[in-house]
Amino acid sequence: MPKAYCHRCGSWETDWRVVPGRGSLLTWTVVTHQVHPAHPVPYTVVLVAVDGCGAHLVGSLPGRPELATGQPMEVWFEHLDHGVVLPNWRPVAPHE
């Protein structure tokens, strides 16, 4: 759950903001040891720098996709059980 705290300035005075659904890939790792049946391996955990806001968000991709540092990424929303919706990331197609 996001916390209403700014790690940069130490303020608890925060608010929600609309941010672009784009970012760039900072780093990634491939998970090969299955720790839960709901997450078959391999899968790739990505860390994305969201454009224009200074936030970094985590996502995952199935398998071992070819990735590069700085690669453009776009958000998509994964709808889970019980009305839960999670933001996730995927590489932007080269033609976009």
C-alpha cells in the first residue's frame, strides 16, 4: 500500500497525482525458482522509472524477454480476483 510520505523531503503532506503511463526500464532480474503456484517460472521482474514524476514502480513479465536498460515501457492494468487491479509494465512496441 502506498504511504503518504516523501522520502526526499520528509513531508507527510502528499497527494495523488495523475502520471503518464510511460517510463523507462531501469533494471530487471529473471526469477527461476518457483515460490508460489500462481507464479510459474521463469518470469522477469522489472523496475521502471515513470516519466516525469521521479517514481519507480515494479512489474513483471512472463518468461525471459529481451530487454535493455533505458528501454521504453508502458503501463497496463492487471485485473485480479475480488476487484483488485494492479499496474504492470510491458515494453513499448518498436513502431510506437
